[in-house]
Amino acid sequence: MSKLSFAAIVVAVAFSGLASAQSSDPRGACKADYDKFCAGIAPGGGRVVACLNGKRDQLSDTCKTALDSRKKK
């Protein structure tokens, strides 16, 4: 999945309010972290992923795990 696709999905989930708590799904696992740290970030070009990674020390363990599992794919 490209960074642009991931960013678009994260934003879509954030706006729709539909999120799962599955740790392997970054869209659901990182929703609260996205809302807290990156809500003003426009999707595209990997900006949302970069924002989340930039705040990594403040992210939930669930989101960190999901981002790590995304890198392995």
C-alpha cells in the first residue's frame, strides 16, 4: 500500500468515525493518535505517516505496533 493510499484511508477513517481496535490495522489502531497529534495534516505524499512517525514517542503502543507491521509488508 502506498503512503498516499494509507494517508487517504487514515483521514477517511478519522472523518467517518469508523475505526476498529485491531492492532494490525493502522487505520483503526492509530485513529486516536491521528486525532490527537496529526488532525491538521492534509493527506497525501506520506504526510500523515510522517506526522505519526514524528510523534512516535507519544503514540499508543497499539499504533506503534500497527505502523511497525505496515513496514514489514
